Amino acid sequence: MSTTRITDVQVIATAPEGINLLVVKVLTNQPGLFGLGCATFAYRHLAVQCVVEQYLRPLLVGRDASAIEELWQLMHQNAYWRNGPIENNAISGIDMALWDLKGKMAGMPLYQLLGGKVREGVPVYRHAEAPTLEQLCEKVAQYREQGIRHVRCQMGGYGGQGFGPAPAGTPRGAAEGIYLDGRRYVRETIELFEGLRNQLGYDLALCHDVHERLAPADAIHLARALEPFQLLFLEDAIALEDAAWMPRLREATSTPLAQGELINNPAEWRWLITERLVDFLRVHISQIGGITPARKLAQFAEGFGVRIAWHGPGDMSPLGHAANIHIDLAAPNLGVQEWSGIEPPNFVIQELRGPRGALLDVFPGLPELDQGYVYANDKPGLGIELDEREAAKYPCEAAVTTWTQTRRMDGALQLP
């Protein structure tokens, strides 16, 4: 059998829901055989596209498409300086496409190449957010009626208001932004979960995302105060830059901790696992370079009793969501999977997200959500298709990102 070689690497940028998505297509010398992968970095998509087209494509054309580990290491080392979201997402797009290719060559879905299923469906959690406790309880109840058993609850996002002029109480001349009063946010979050448990009981697994927007001492206070409400986990209570506080947070509370959405470098997650400072790893797999490093991370975490709960937001493509699901199906240490509403139209909860017709037109073959579990289809590889004509109808935009312009009440920037 002749070697399957890479003949071209292409990038498709599309935004069917107004969110910039980046897909990499790896073509081969075998007629009709290609792979698709997710390289989405929604806020710097042009930089990722440049790396793929100008640097990785010339490096890879002509090489053996089946040598995934070799090619990953080659891409990782080739620029000398390693890691970072732009390089890692570029590598991820190609890495996922190579695994997609491998599955198509074998005639198997990806989870089979990873050792086969250890579960039939992947338990997921959904997002519920509302401006009042009553409205939030209604949305959580809607999810419960649909069989959802895990829900992330937020009231007022991550504690800030919408982007706009500085509010009252800020200095004269303070810049526009999303303003956050950290101590007020802590008080309101404690009141929120007390109200949720009083109205909904304890049969649902509830979690909450701080999004790194608290000072470490305030995060410790919040985690301790939430203990009576038995959260599934408290996510990103402390910023990655303040990770040295994690041992103090761990010692101070029994609330389960999740961390890792912003991780790019293995050095950032390795010690969290070996020191057992977290219960759940929330890594965004394209940010660490794709399926190849993600499966290694999952296996490493398993040995230390740490569960995976991959990041699964709206600003990643269905290919990235499918990669999460395939790894989850084969990982004994799966905790739960974030699911941001990627689903067929007949399961849309209109009040929460709205219809997903454009996304489904661009990416046929999405995994199925049913009664709180997501099921991969059994098509070879990742199982996701791409309609390039439909994708071209939804161009990306390189607009200035405003949601990350988060500020404290004194006007200084706050990590978003």
C-alpha cells in the first residue's frame, strides 16, 4: 500500500453564528481522502491562519499523513519558541485533521482509535444565566425537564455589567469597559446558590464559573462560603497568573475545584495534577495543541485521580466539540463535559440559545444530545462534515474584542 502523503493544507474561516471559527483541511494524495480539524482562536483568527498557511503548510506538504506523533513534535519544535495560543491552535487544526484522516483510513470513529468506549454517552452540563433568581430557577427547571442533570449557574454573567461607560463610583475619566465589584459579586453569588438550593433542592449538580475575576483572598472566602450548597465544582476561582495561591485555596475549602481554561503549556497543568490541587481539568484542547496532547493529559490525570471536564464553549467549532466527545468516550476519568448548545434544531431551548440552523448547515453530522448525554455518530474519524459553500456565506470579522476589557471599580483593568 502506498504511503498517504499530505498534498495541501487549507484554512476555512467562517462565522455562522457571528463567532469566528477556523477549520483546517489536510488533503492527501489519495483521491477524496482529507481530514478536518479545529484551529479556532476567535479573537486572533487571522494570526492562526497566517501560521497555518505561511509556516506549517510548507513544513508538512509531502510528509506521511499517518505519522501523527512525529508531525506534532515537528510542528511544536519548528519555531524554536514553543506553546502559546496562536501556535497551539494552528497545530491543533492540523493535529485534529490528521486524527480525522486516520479514522477515515481505518474506517473507524476516533474513539475506537483511542481504545474504544468506556461509556455509551457523555454526561454534559449546560449554561443557565438570568438577571434574577426566579428567572434562573425557571431556566434550570427547563433543563431538568429535558433530562439535564448538571447545570452551570450564573447571574449577571461573571459579575460585571455589559460593556459601556464607567458607572457611578468610578474615578473621573475612567475608560469604557465591563466593570466588576468583586466583593459585591461574592455576596451575590453566595445568595444565589442559597436561593437555588432552597427552590430546586440538591438532586441537580450545580457549578459556577468565577472566570478568574477575583482577588485570591476573595476567591477563598467564596469557596468556603459555598460549601453548604454542595457544588459540582467552582471553576477558575483564581487566575492562572496567581496559581501559587492554589495550595491555600485547596487547604481552605472542601468545595471541588476546576481549573485550566486558559492553560497552554504542560508546565501549567502538570503541577496542578501531581499536587492534587484540582478535582477537574477544564483545558481547551485546541489551546494545548489538539488531540495528541489532550489524550496524554487525560491519561496523566487519571493516575492522580483528577477528572477531565474539557472546555466546550460557543467559540469553538463543532469539530472541536466532537474531538472532546470522542476523547470523553474513551477516558475512564471523565467527570463531565461542558456543552454550549451545539445540537440539532429539534432539541433547541429557544429561551436559552435560539435556533442553530446556520451552524448545522455549515457543519453537518453534529453529535446528538439526548436526556443529559451526548452521543457521537459512528462515522469514521471525527464524524463532522464541512459544507464549504455554506461556510463562505458567513465571513469572519476582525473587530476589536470588548468583552475582555474588564475593569475594577477604580478603573484599572481586571483579568477577564
